Amino acid sequence: MPWFIAVALLVVPIIEIYVIIQVGQVIGGWPTVGLLLVESALGAWLIKREGKRAWNALRTALQTGRMPGRELADAALVLIGGTLLLTPGFVTDIFGFFFVLPFTRPLARKVLSGFLGRRIVAQLGGNPITGFMPGTYRPPTAEQYEQARRQPSDDIIQGEVIDPDRPQDKPPTT
């Protein structure tokens, strides 16, 4: 992961400068600067609005005693998206809007949770494809259950259930 961040810090500015130059050649220099300023202002307004929503949802979840998994993911996505929106450039703004807008955030949340789930399983020594973790319980398959049911078990203890409320099960009184 550190190598990915290092490469991103080198490559993203180059891509942003290239895209800004290309847009500037098509619509002109001042309109490009104006478009970047409008995107930043819209992004700041959107971050403020969605940040408040995410914060209120998180507070509500905590006050009602629910586990705030979805709310925490939304707050993280708004934070990441806000950072990208405040960074000047068209490419980072596209990703920022994808993370912040309420109708695209569920898809971003799904991608984020899948990515983090695979990373956590892999870090803990499990299989990132199946999600199986060594030493964890896995319910038996139907075939394994049938096979275990057919085999006689040594764990069966013969006995009799005694109900103290039934007259024949009451101990004799002396």
C-alpha cells in the first residue's frame, strides 16, 4: 500500500496538469480557471451538507445503540471525497464527487467495504477469495451433516428424564 500512495503522489499531479492543459486548449485559459473555481465552490458546499448528514446519522446510530458501520463508512467517504474535491483538478474532482454525492456513495461504500474486507482477511492470514480464516468455525455442509447423522456416536448416554411434578417420578417420602 505505501508504494501505491507514492506512485499516486507522483502520477496524479502529472495527469491533472495534462487534463487541465487539454481542457484549457479546448475552452480557453480563463474559462478553465473559472470552471475549476466553480467546481471547488460546489464541492465545498456539498462537503458541508453531506458532512452534516453523515455526522447526524452517526450520532443517531450511537444514541440508538446501533453499530454505526454504514455511517462510519459514509463519514470516511465524505472525508476522502472532500479532500479530493478541494484538490485542484478535474480528475480528482470526478472521484471526489463520486465519493460525496448521496446517490453514488452506496456504490463507493460497497467497493470500499469489499476492498477492506479482502485486505483484512489477507492480513490475518486467511484466504481473500473465500474469506475463510484459519481456526474459525465453518458450519458443516448438508453432506457433512448427513454423514455425521448416519454414523453412530460414542457420545450418546442412555438415561431417563425425571420430572419432579409427575407422581411416579417423585422420590419416596419417609
